[in-house]
Amino acid sequence: MRILLVSQMYPGPDAPDLGTFVAQMERELVARGHEVEPAVLDTRAGGKTRYLSLARKTLRAARPDVVYAHFLVPSGLIAALAGRAPLVVTAHGRDVRNIGAFPGIAAATRLVVRRAAAVVCVSEYLRQELETKLPEARGKTEVVSSGVDLERFAVTPPVDGAPRFLCIGALAERKNVTRLADAFARLGEGTLTYAGDGPLRGRLQGRPGVELAGRVPHDAIPALIAGSHVVCQPSLIEPLGQALLEAMACGRSVVGSRVGGAPEFVPPEAGFLVDPLDVDAIAEAMAAAAVLPRPNDAARAAAEAHDVRRQADRIEAILSRAAGGRPA
């Protein structure tokens, strides 16, 4: 197949890490013998005008058999308006949260959904949220997670010593980083490292045992996980929980949120799911996760179901059906 890949996020010097998963799927599709032409943005620079650049790249692309867009708006909207080839679009968490939160987004997203042959959601939780907001998406949605590279995120022997907790993600309210720090303070031992940056950094600085690593490139995440015992992501809402999935692939136990996609892939043997507003519950889960087996073979086994190669097989099938003119 000739596939046109359209995405507003793609790996670059200052692009968000989410673009890494777009490129990861691209590599897998190329490895299967498909011709993939990227029309992508690899920088945050340029403000909203950079989307004009994305539109131009999309319009200049050779005639594809199918268009594969990541993010409903603006990437999916640009793809929907720019060409006549069948469209498959992947919805991520922010896409769905934006519906109804900003003027015009609901109408734009509705146009994309109507135009698309299939809409891929990265979790069942996200699919239900999308279909609740846009009932016309029903019958078009598929659930395929972003996947995890089991070779890059391999099981490594755990380090010795006091419990080492790791939180990966922006230091923002949605990530629930201050409650996590409050919960850690109740344990009285170990370290809690934050890999990320954001507006709540000041609330975490100077706390005993808390280390702020700043924003870390995705290529460095496997080594960070290898140096930890438990990865924590008790977000207020987490549509998938990619950091938990990667940690489990490395054989690490996890603490995640009950709200979002984590309940779909975190079994009891791999860690604990908590009410993100309950600091006591978070602390208890951290303490319990710290004494689970190291490495945690059950966590690795659960992550294997989300092997990026398996997910690429599913995306390939959806794209093939769309290119053939049949509903996905």
C-alpha cells in the first residue's frame, strides 16, 4: 500500500514525545513492505501557522491508497479536507478532551469522523468517551493501543537498596504529581524521581527524597525505568497510560489510576490501581508495589499483549480494509 502519514507530532529537536509513537508505527508499516510518505510536523515552533505548512505537505503528497492521520484535529481535519483517498485516523486523549472544551472543535471533529473509514482509539476508555460525545463515531471505532517496543523496553535486573519510585510525564495538574509527592512523604523511605517538567515544578522542589530530573528524551526512558523499582502514574485521568505500559515491559511494578485506560492492561499481579484523589490509597499502593517481585514477570507478560508489532498488524489490517473500500 501507498500510505500517506499525516501528523502534527513527529520526533524532532523540540517535538513532544508522543510523536515517537507515530514514528514507531511508521517504521513497523515500512518493515511490512508498505510505502509510507510522511506529511508531518517535527517542531513546536511557528505557532498555529505551522499547520499551514502541514496542509501544504499533505496537499503536495503523491496520490496514496490510504491516508493514516494521527490526532483528530488538526491533523485529521487537514487530511479529511485535503484528499479523496480513504482516511483512517487515530484519536488520542487530548483530541477527545478538546471536544466541547473549545469553540468549533466538536464540529471539526464531527467532520473528521464522518469522513473517516475508521477511527482508532488508543483505549476502550477513550472509545467510550468519544462515542458519548460524538454518537456518529459508533460503528467506525477500533481500539488499538500505541504499543510498546519489547526490545527497547526489556527486562533488566533491579537495583538494590531502598525503594525507588519513578513518575514520567508533565508536572501538571492532570498528572496528579503533588498528591503523589504527598503520598510518598508518608512512606518515610526511598526516593521519588520525576522525569518531566511543567507548571507544578515549584510545588515539588525541596521535598525530602524527591528528585527532579527535568524533561527527559524518550530514548533515555528505558534506562530511567531500569534504575527504578516502581513506576507511578496516578493521574486524575489517563486515557491510556503509556509510561505504565513501558514500565511493565521492563518488568517493573506500577501504581496507576482507576480513571482511564490502565484498568484495561494492569492486572493485580503487576501493580495497583487507585482513586487518584485519595492520598492514603496512593501511599498504600506505593508501599505494596515496592514489595512485589523484582523483576515482575507478570507485569512483563501483561505488556507483551501490547507488543508494537502486534499493534502494527492490527493497524495494517485496518488500513488495508479502508484502502479496499470496505468498512474497517
